Amino acid sequence: RELHDDTLQALIALNQRVQLAQLDVNGGPASAGLSRSLAEIQSLSDQTIQNLRRFTRALRPIYLEELGLSAALEMLARENSQPAGLAIQFRRAGTERRLPEAAELALYRIAQEALSNVIRHARASQAELIIDYQPGRVTLVMQDNGIGFSVPESPAEFAPSGHFGFLGMHERAEAIGARLEISSRPGQGTRVAVKLETAPGSEDNLDLTSRQVE
């Protein structure tokens, strides 16, 4: 909240001052360089504002709190698709229902980390984020068509090989009693799946129409 109300607002005010300064620049050879410098400052401040907005949303996923896991995952895919130059498709299957707060947050963080790995390391052109609600189980899947890698036999081997993000995903999954499965081979993309068993009778908590968003 402080990042949003203080730092972000200060950056927006700075950006507005730069715009006003540009209006005050008079024509002529001497002012051309100053105008270019002001334009560069404005471009940098615009980019910083966008990055900070994404950062604050990641720290406190408002969509997750207010609308649930499915809506939060959909926005996660939308917000990361264009900036990353990656076609990310979001798909929901089954009848959506709310899960315990800790479970929804853990699944969302796992999706964040999996998507971050795709953007930073996979060199993929396409990715798909899927949430599947079935009776007694919820499955989250992140898969891509990237370069892939050799998956260690044990989660403990992720850290020595530099895959700290995958180790964190395993820990988050274990904390909510879910099972994490990572499938990948060099040149054949990567698939991360999290399977969470749910309590009987929880299937009727929320009933929404299935949708697919690209």
C-alpha cells in the first residue's frame, strides 16, 4: 500500500513535471537536445511506473482476494503476455469453486514462478496456463514450447543445479498438501502440474460458466 500510495504517486507527479517542462522548452538548436533528454526521462519514468504497478500487484494480488484464483490467473496471463512477447493462453475447465485462502495463494504463487521461469529461461513462443476444477481435485498446469531441460531425479537437486524457483514451487506445494510434477526434456518444452486434493462437498461453493481466454 505504501509503494502504491507514496512511491508510485511520486513517480506519476515526476512524470507530469517532465511533461510540463517539455511544454516550456522553446524552439531552436539549443532546445532540441534538452527536448530529447526530457523525452528520454519521460520514457524511463513511464517504464518505471509500469514495472512498479506490476510489482505491487504481484505483492498483493487483489484479484485473488476479491474474485478468486481463476480470475487472478487470467489476469496474470494477460499482464505477462504482451510485455514478454509471449503468447500466453489461459484456460479454465470444470466448475470453479473457492478454495481455502492458503491454497489459493500457494497455487497463485506457483503459477507466478512457473510463468516467470518460462519468460526468463524457456525461450518459448507459446505457453498455456490451465486451472482444472474436478470433483475432489484441482489441477494447475503451466506448459510451454520452449527449450526444455533435464529434470533432476529429486527436488533436492534443483538448488545445486541453479533451479531455485522449482525448489520453491515444490515447497509451496508441499505446504498445502499438493503434489508437484515437472515434465521436461531438452528441446521439448516444459510442463509443470500441481494437483491438489480437495475436501468432499466443496464442489458447490462457486458455480461459474467455463471460459477460455487468449
